[in-house]
Amino acid sequence: MTPLRPSPLAGQAADLIEQRIRAGEWPVGGKLPGEVALAKELGVGRSTVREALRTLAAAGMVHSRQGSGVFVTADRPAAGDWTTRLRAAELAHVYEVRTMVEVQAARLAAERRTATDLAAVDAALAARLAAGGADDTAFVDADIALHTAIVAAAHNPVLDDLFAQFAPVLREHLVALVGLFGLREGDPNQGYASHAELVRALHDGDPAAAGRVLATELESTRARLLSP
């Protein structure tokens, strides 16, 4: 396992442990490795591991048994728990920023796209569709690659820089979002129809349609995050 970045280490550790539980590496009813082993794998201290496990316990995913260790009790956070709602609220803030940056980028892209841009966007859309059979992280990477291609088609270097700085934060939160709501459980290519519609608007050179489609998609997700 790749060691984690500095700070906030406990949150990153909790997210990575959660991902491995979701992947079935540590099934429900199974026992997690001990603190020392987890700390070594994650490249953090035991106190960070303990804090991460407390976060997962608050979410109802693990339970500590005195003298026996920590056991997996669920493969996703309990619906409606406080930790989950805090994460959802944080994601909603990210989506507000997405809307401000990407909707305008989509409008500009519809006006300024070149044949080369359209080819890149088409390829990214196809790659996103193909990633439907992959895990959540690979799917999110393909989704961000499509949005990156759309921002690039706007031919605004300031927007390019803004999105490049924002993309790592967006990626981290999108992976959490997909898992938090199980968005791909019924549809592994979640959101494909709206993304295809957005790409069509770029081909049609229709800024209003491009902005409208993306704004509707992003607002729908933001509203879902804020719903009780």
C-alpha cells in the first residue's frame, strides 16, 4: 500500500481502510490487522490509526472488542449517521465550486472548441463509458479526464489552472461520493446520459445547452448531498 500524504492523515487513513473494506479485502465479520500492522502499511503512527478507526466506528463500519481486536461490522457507513452527514455537507461545498468553474467552462467550450478538442472530448467520453466495468477510483479518474478535456476546450488558461489545482480535491471527494451513496450499484455508468448530452451540446456549438445540462447535473447531485 502506498504511504499516505501528510495531513489530514487520520481522515486519509480512514478513507483508505474504508475502501479496502468495500473491496472485500476485509469482509463483514472479519478482523482488521492490528494497529502496528496498519500503521506500517499506511506509513503513519499508531495514534493516527486509532483516530481513523474511531471515525470508522462512529460510522458503524467497525467495532472494537476488548482483548480481541477490531472487527468489520458493515461495508459502508450507516445511513444518516453524523460522520456521513458531515462528509456529505463537505462534498456539497465542493459541488458549489464545481458549478462556478465548470459551467462557465462548458459554455466557453461550446463556443471555442476545435475539431481536435471535439476528438479529445469524444475519446474521453468513450473512456468513461468503458470504465463502467472498473472500480470506483478508475471510474472517477475517467470522469475527471472527460471534464478536464471540456475545460481545455474552453481555451482559457486561467480556467485550466483553476481546474488543475481543483482536480485533486475533486477526485478525492468524488471517490467518497460514489461510495457514500452507492451511486454505481444500479448503474455502473452512472451519469452517462447527461454527459453524452453535454458532449452533443459541444458538437452543436450550443453554449446555453452545454451550461444548462452541466448545471442541472451538478445541482442534482448537490441537492442529493444536502437532503436529510
